[in-house]
Amino acid sequence: MEARTQGPANFDVITAVQHLNKAVHAGGVDPLVLELVHLRASQINGCSPCVFAGVASAKKHGETDERLHNVVTWRETPFFTEAERAALALTEAATRIQDGAPGVTDEIWDAAAAHFDEKQMSAIVLNIALTNFFNRINRATREQAGKTW
């Protein structure tokens, strides 16, 4: 598969995204939780460049191979905290919004809110949305795995 675009990115969009990233990281959420959220949404959406770059970024933050290899099966493994599990459940519910899907139920929201305050919840939701934004752009343009940010 070949990428559909080779040209420079739109710098206005890049600036806006940088501001959104600052807001995510100012939310007080453990960077490893944000990395897990990004990786899980990217796995669901089949975004190879975001999975590739997300794994590299998580490793820079000290994440282990054992946990990274098991994000896709987080429910069946003992490697994640209850807070991480709540964030991953929120990520899946907010990412899988196809017709008829229940989306983020009160139960899923309340489970995450039991571990994260309002500012942190906002940061996690923004991180999920931003990841889905990039996943869709990368899928549409056939961006290739191998780059990191």
C-alpha cells in the first residue's frame, strides 16, 4: 500500500493540533494512561502509523513490552490497574460509535470518573477524540507506519 499524499502538512492545522495536545497533557493524567488510550483507539481503528508511533512514544515514557503487547487484550490480562482499565473501557466505548452501538454508557463514564477528576476526564476524552481524528486522516491518506512524532 502506498501513501496518497506526499506534500507538506497544513501548518494552521498543525498549530491547532499542538494546542490540543497541550490541553491534553495539561489535564493531569499520567502520560502512560494517555499512551494506552491512544494505542487502544488506534488498534480499534486499524491505524498502523499511530500504533507504530504510539508504541514508540509509550516506550519513551517507560512502558513495558509486556503491557504494550497486551493492550489489545486488556480485559483478559492482569497487567493493568483499575484506573487504566476504566480509561481503556472509556476509549473503546467512545471510539466504537458505529450505528446501534451504545457508546459511552453511564456505567462506563462513572467507572472512569471514579478514578479521574473532571479535568482529567476532559483530557482523556480529548485524547480519544484527537486520536480518532488522526486515525481517520491516516486511514484516508494511507499514511504508512514507520514514523514517530
